Amino acid sequence: MKGLLAITLLLVSMASHSEECVILLHGLARTASSMSDIEDRLTDEGYKVVNVDYPSRDGTIEELAELAVSEGLAHCNSAESSSIHFVTHSMGGILVRQYLSQNTIEKLGRTVMLGPPNQGSEVVDKLGEMPGFEFINGPAGMQLGTGTHDVPQSLGPANFEVGIIAGTRSINLILSVLIPDTDDGKVSLESAHLENETDFIEMPVTHPFMMHNEEVIDNVVHFLKNGVFMDSQV
């Protein structure tokens, strides 16, 4: 009986998420494969997952937001999803903010951002004019500074339910020298914050690898289900 009950509870849990869709958006100069661990876990949890692979260095933030988010929404809508969530890494979070600044998503659920430069990147401020920077990072990378004219600062506070996970460890000590206070090697804690954020936690992970960390993924799942992180003080 206990075994049967466990199976029944598992099926009920999976059914509760079977109509929920999660769109994954990777960061700058990455591919959908960087989000594969999160994709696998969310699939196991019963969500329909759309891991969008978009050309992050081949367009502006405005162009990429329309391209990537629209592709994800098309797949979710074709599945007649009851709600649509986002899980993003780095610039992927800026694409969601950009899209929502111009569009309304019916059945919008929750968003989890991993290491987002919500206030812009000090690295772009200091290295953006260097030869080769735009070639490596593309037009979108050039828009990620901290100035009021840069995209992150221009998008305003969140008007949607969002949880943010910020890293506190770095394996890029050269870039960390350019970033004030605690950072993950690319984004400072302060820059990751977003006005009107639903929840925010710091974790001892690095920017390029946080998407593969099991505890990070546990918190992603917990926020999508509950609207708060596991160790939240909210």
C-alpha cells in the first residue's frame, strides 16, 4: 500500500505541472546546452520545457528578445499551457524584461533569473571600448552597461513575479577586479537586484557554472512551485 500511495502522489505531483510550460533563455555567448541540466530537472518535475537556442551575438537586445521569447511562447501556446514561466541565465533575464516592457503575456507565471545584470555590467563600462569587445560580445553585449542610456537601466522595476539567484564566487579574478564588492566573476550582487523583485538569494556559485549547480536548480524548482526560494527570508 505504501508503494502504491507513493506512486499515486508522484503522478498527482506530475499532473499538477503537466500543463505548465517553462521557457529557458541562456546568456550571452552561450547556447541552449548550457541550460541542459535545468531542462532535464524541470522535465522530470513534469513541466513542458522549451530550451530556446538563440544567436546571442547576432543582434541587439530588442531584436533578440523578440526572437527568443516569441519562439518560446509559440511552443508553449501550441501545447495550450495553463501558465508560462521563465528561467534565465545572465542576459537571458534582460531579454525577458525587454519583452515584457513592450508586450503582455497571457498566463504569465513566475520567472527565475540566475546572475542577471539587472543594473547593468561594470565590465561593459570599462571594457566596452576596447578593440575586439563588440566582435566577441555582439551588439547586445554593448548595450549591457550601467548607464541610464543602457538597456538594463532603462527597463524599470519588475511588474511580474521574479526570484533572483546571485553568485558570490569568482573564477575570473581579472574581471572581478573591475567589479565593486562581491561578484560572481561577471555580475555584482548589487547589479543583480531588481526593484520590486519577489525574492533574492545569494549562493556560493560562479557566473559561468551556476546553471549546473544542484542546489541552485533545487531553488529554481522551489520558486516555480512556491513563489519563494528554499532559504528565503521573505
